[in-house]
Amino acid sequence: MTRLRIDSIEEAMGHAAEIAPARGIRFADAYSQFPTQMGRLLATHARYAGPFMELFQKIMWEEGPLTRQEREMIATVASRASRCRY
């Protein structure tokens, strides 16, 4: 099984702090204070982090028919259904 290197929380958040403003991406306080393993993996590998963060920004924060709470609930249920720790 191939394993990818994941930066420490401090290193990953440093990378995310560089990527986010350059792409106009904002983080909720909860995400920046408690980074997930997936978030750390993406921040470690900037080639993937930027596009993923842009998509996440659109899905979670842009105006649409669902509230932020409804979007978070869908993400939680989808993560649970796929046995992913959310």
C-alpha cells in the first residue's frame, strides 16, 4: 500500500495559510483550529490542495438553496455512509 507523507499540523496549516489567500479562499474557525487528516494531506500536497479548496469553498459557502447547516449535515451523513471519520 502506498503511503503519502502528511505534514505536521503546524506545517500543514502554514501551507494552507499560503494557499487560501492566494486563491480567495476563507476558512471557518473550526477548520483552521482542528484540521482533519484529509486537510493536512491536501495542504501537504499543494498541487491538489488549491483546486480542492476552491471546490470546497463553492460547495460550502456560496449562495444556494441549502443553508450552511444543511450542507454540513449532508457532509456528515455522506462521511458516515462511507465510513470516513468526519
